[in-house]
Amino acid sequence: MIGGKTMKVIEMNEMEVAQTPHQVDVRKLISYKDATIVHITLEPRESLKMHVTPVDVCFYVLEGDGIVEIGKEKETVHKDELVFSPAKVPHRLSNESENTFRFLVIKTPTPTEETKIL
Amino acid sequence: MIGGKTMKVIEMNEMEVAQTPHQVDVRKLISYKDATIVHITLEPRESLKMHVTPVDVCFYVLEGDGIVEIGKEKETVHKDELVFSPAKVPHRLSNESENTFRFLVIKTPTPTEETKIL
């Protein structure tokens, strides 16, 4: 219960852009023991850096098309596709299209170690 | 690793509609120990039944506007809003608008008990 209320509504657009080594629009929406959910926007030609997350991650594409690289595999993903990326395998997302690419990052559980940029 | 591949891509539109007591378009996208992620579409005047989930749940609005009820609280939610609904508090979502309402349900961890319809 937060501030006497049970329901907690988080507006993505009102959340602060986090300072990360990726230098793109990363917004943490919520974090509790069992999950951390982050919203990322990649504009055309923007990219995350290859990195390793210590827990399993799902990406859900909200808008546009992007490239997902996990280990040595690479695929183009589209709106309303979910990608499962297992813990500890290096991954990166990038936008090689002409339009905005937005996705949710669902980390389960919330990592106790840092994400490692490669 | 699934079928020799590390990456797993799930297309929401290709997933089967589950048979549930809610009798609306519910599609399970993925389920593993730490999370179950489900996609739900509510057309105008459709609604879930009030129910209790044994674990914490986040709802992320993908399209349209809907009503979320959690316990005695009720709010209208919009695209790109995330709602946190704590374990064991009855909740329901409904669509009183004239347009499609779609959202993700992120249950963490995957419940070992059944959801209870009230």
C-alpha cells in the first residue's frame, strides 16, 4: 500500500529519463523484489550497448521495428512481439529503421548485481 | 535454450486464445518460474470478472482506455500507463469506451495457486 492507496498508476511519459551508459531514453517504471520494469525509446540509428543482465529479461515491443541481438543470434522484431533473453547472455537492441522503436524491459527477479556493459 | 536457439520470439497475434471464465481474448505469451506474461484485449463493453491473483501483478496499457478496479479503488487508465496491483486484493479491468483496450498482465512470480474468480 502506497500513501494509503492500494492502486499505483505510473505514467511512462512522466517518469524521469535515467542516466545510463547507453545514453538513450531509459525510464524505470517500477521496481520491487520480483520485477523491474523499464521503458526504452530508441530513435532511428540509436542503439543500446552490448551488455549482460544477471537475470532473465523479456522485451515487449510497443512501437516500431528493432533489431535484437542475443549472443550470436540476431533478429528483427516488431510491434506486439515478446522476446525472451536468458540471464547472463550478452544482448543489445538497436533501431536501424526510419521510425521510433519503443519497448518494455521486464527483468525478473530484480537483479541484485549490476548490469555489465561490454 | 529452446530448439538450439537462445533467443525466443513470441508473436502475440499467433498465440492461442485461452479458455478462461472471463470469456474474452486472453493469450498467454510466456510463463517461467519468475514471471507469467499475458496479453488481454477488451472490446467495448467487455470486462474481466472480479478476481483474486495470488501474486503481485502489473498491468501495462498497450492501446486505448480502460477502467481498473483494485479493492474499493477505481481509476481510468490510458495507453503507456502501468498499474501495480498487489497480491490477493480483488481486481478487475473493463472497457467502457468505444474503442479496443489492450494491456499486458505481468504476474511475478508465476503463481503456484489458481486465480480465484469472485
